[in-house]
Amino acid sequence: MQKIIKFEDVTYFYPGTEVPAIKDINLSLNEGEIVLITGPSGAGKTTLCSTLNRIVPEAYEGKLTGRILFWDEDISKYSIGQMAFKAGMLFQDPSGQLTNPTVADEVAFGPENKGMPVQRVEELISEYVGYVHMEKFLERSPQALSGGQQQSVAYASVLAMEPEVYVLDEPTSNLDPLGSDLVFELMRRLAAEKKKTVVIVEHKIEKIIDMVDRIIVMNKGSIVYDGTPNEVLIHYEDLKKIGVLVPQANQIFQKMNLEMGTNFTMTTSFEEAVQELHNYLPDKLPVSRMEEAGKHFKKPNVYTEPIVQIKDLHFSYTPEVEVLHGINLEIHKGEFLSIVGRNGSGKTTIVKCFNGLHKPTSGSVIVNGMDTKETTVAEMSRNVGYCFQNPDHQIFSSVVLDELRYGPQNLHWDEEEIEATVNEVASMLVIEDILDENPYNLSKGQRQSIAVASILCMKPDVLIVDEPTTGQDPTQSRAMMDMMAKLNKELGKTIIVITHDMSIAAEYSDRIVAMHQGEVIADGTPREVFAQEELLHSSNLEAPQITRLLQHAGISQPTVIDVDEAFELLSQMKL
């Protein structure tokens, strides 16, 4: 393979910082290669990618040393605009990349600036909008779309420029399982058929592991591992220490090998992992021992007192398009509920009906005895707190403390109560040390904590958090979900989480509601919902990898929902 990109001793400092964001990077990328870059948040992944098209250092200034070569030519002579056609980049936050009035204009923007003929521009729009299944939205404003739809549009706009290198920073963070698969499959095709080089920053290793040629693991600005997937995955324990989780299939095989003395072969292929497990299982499964093991599986709490009652709920944004179709649902006080579903299934729409942001077209939503049709959003905010998918859409104060005080002040609490509440919430979420900071100088994870804190300071009974783990590494995701669990268990808050992360939903939820095309298609415990593989597949959802691994190997009952349960079950096989 020919080297298309080469980093030579590249180090970069953001303005005003003394610690480099990336340091001593020596790296070559080959033509037609698919490279996964992973690592904990703050490791330097986005900075490294941003150097490829000159966003770093041009847009930020700062100090960059060393050289980056593109086909042996130093890219420092090129502008950001020129490099965009050589190394097209999909940003982590798609909303910051979308600037045009319609989806069609957005996808056309790059080719038009490249000076392409009108007919060719139209061909590119049709081709790449089709790739991401956004044909029906050509005349819609990108800003009016869901987070997942925005990500698809931004992706199409990069594809339409047809650069030599695709740089995708968390390209599936807002996408459902099907959308994620489509992104990765398209990248595989482009690399194979058109010899495009693909660089993907991604935390969902199990979704991409079997199609990448190399994995680069970064930590604290440096490259700590660089090799084939199998060469990198053998460092399972070290990866876990720095916050990189290997696929669940590898986790269970590692655990079995270490604790049961088995000899499972590490593989990046799900099909091969299924065959490995199938070969291990006895011809006759020890049903009684498996049932006994199942008795020790996690049992979700059961709640019966209703706090949100949805009766025959219909909702339309316009008279012509109904989004929610007669939903009947009851959410209980103290429950931890996850709402899952593909992009555009109505997840965010339904929760906005809980706090009055959307009023039912017909039917009713009753929260704590209050009909949302007859109650203002301000009044509902005392009962239902809603954290947006993007914390930057919610935060508006220039000081963290002011952000936390804003809600209680507008509820006309006395100063003593405001101070006590703010201090209590700040301590609970471990943000006491940043109360005097500007939120926009902090990390996304910290801003997400601030957004949650600002809602908690109003003491709502119900807390809704839309995609709390988007763009977070596994350590941050767990910290955020642990915080939700703490609020649920210690303060008795009813928690409603919208998520695409099925492993997170399985681990933390008492109950899961699955939506598809504006309807509820499954409602039950994580074990009950994830046992319905065909139903999930029909709505473009999938159970956690560990659940699917055992199902495909022939163990459908009892249904496991995490690695510990799988170990409990598999350890019974050879006793």
C-alpha cells in the first residue's frame, strides 16, 4: 500500500496551554486503509484528526511543530478550504457543521464550491442523500431535524465532496444501530471500491472492529497502541485501565479463560465468536443448572404508583404529518425507564409531551395529577425536568453558579433555600470546584453535568435525560449513568433516559420501552424486551452484543443482559 498521510514528530499546544493536546506523533496512513482511532475523552483524538485538514492550527492558532505530509507534500502550504477537498471531516457535533437553509443546499455546498457543473452537483445530491436515506427531507431545514438526522445530513455533505481521505469524528454518536451499520458499511465500500482512506474516531468498538485494518489507541495526547485489531485487543486489561472497553464477546472470552481455564480464541468477528461459543457448549445443555444460575440474575425493581399517565396520545407537528399514534403508557414513581428506538421513532417527541413543550393533538398526558394541556411549561418544570441531547442548547449563563441558580430564582425561592439547594446539588454531581467557571470553557461531559444540575436545582419529581452518553467514552458514560442511578435510588427521582446504547439500557433500567414509527412496540424489563430478537430486528434495534452472542450460539433462555450474567451461565457448562 502507498502512504497517503505521514505525521513526523507532530506536537500541538492549544493557545494558553502548557500541556500539549497531542505530542510526538509519528504515524503513517495508507491509501485504502480503514483506521479506527479510539481512547478516552481528552486523549487527543479530535485534535489529531483536525490537523489533517488544517483546522488545527489555523482555526485555533496555538503552536504546532513537526510536519504532516499528504502524498509527500507538506500540508502547511494549504488553507482549511483547500484541505477540505483532500481530507473531508465529519465533526463530532453535526449541528455545528450545518449552515445551509435546506438539506439539498447543505449537500450541494461542497461540490458547488469545488466548481462542479450543476448536473453533476444534482447527481451527487441524489447519490449521497440516498446513501443516508434522507431523500424525503431535501427541502427541510437541517436545524429542524433530529440529532441523528442531522448527523446523516452532515455525513452526506462530506461524502458529496468525494475527498481522498474521510475523517469521521464519532460518526454514529447520534445514530440508531441500523444507521451505525449503514455508515460503517458505506465506509467499507468506499475503501474497497474507490481506494478511499478512512479514519474513524469511535467508542463503539464492537460495531466496527471486524472491518478496520488498524486500531490506534490514544491516551494523554500520545499513541499507546497501533496495530491490527487482534494485536491491540490482547492488551485487554491495559485498555480497560485507560477507559477503552473491548467488545463484550472478547470480555466474556477473556473472563472465561482467566477464571475457568478455558481456551477461547480472541476474534474480531461476531460470527466467529458465535462458532467459538457453540463449540464450547455441550451437546445437551444442563438446563436445570442454567435455570438455577438464572435465579441469581439481576431482578429489576417493580413500581406500581403512577406518576405519568399517557392515554391515547396523538401528536402532530403539522396537520399532514402525525408523529405519535395513539400511545397508551404508564410510568411509575421511582422507576428508572429507558426509551429506545431508531432515529425518528418519536422518542424525543413523546418526552417533550411530558413537560408540556408539546401539547397533545388528541388524548392526554397526566403528570402528578396535572393535565399538560391545561398547565404551562413553567408550572410543569416544577414536576418534570428535561435535559436536552446537546447541553449547549440548554446552557446560557457565562458562569456555572448563575446557571444553577437561574431556575430556583425564577420559581421565587428565598435566597437561603436557593443557596442550600445549589450547594447540595453541586456536591452530589461533584462540580463544586467549577462553580465560578465559564461553562463553555469546560468539557462536554462537564457541561452535561451542569445541564443536569441546573434542572435538579428546581427539585423536579421526574428527570428526563435525552441521550446522556452521546459522545462520551465508556468511563464518562458510566459516570453519567451512575449519577442517574444515585438520584433514582437515594432521592427517589423517576428517571427517564433516551438512549441508543443498549448495554447501558440493559444495565441500569428497571424497564425499557421500545418505539417504532410513533408507536410503542415493546414494554417490559430489559430481559423481556431483549429476548424478542425478531421484533427488535424488525424495528432496526438490537440487543446488547452479549445477549445476541448467547442467543445465536443456542442459549435463548434464560436471557442474559450483561457479561457477568453470561459468565454465571457459562461457568455451569463444565461443572
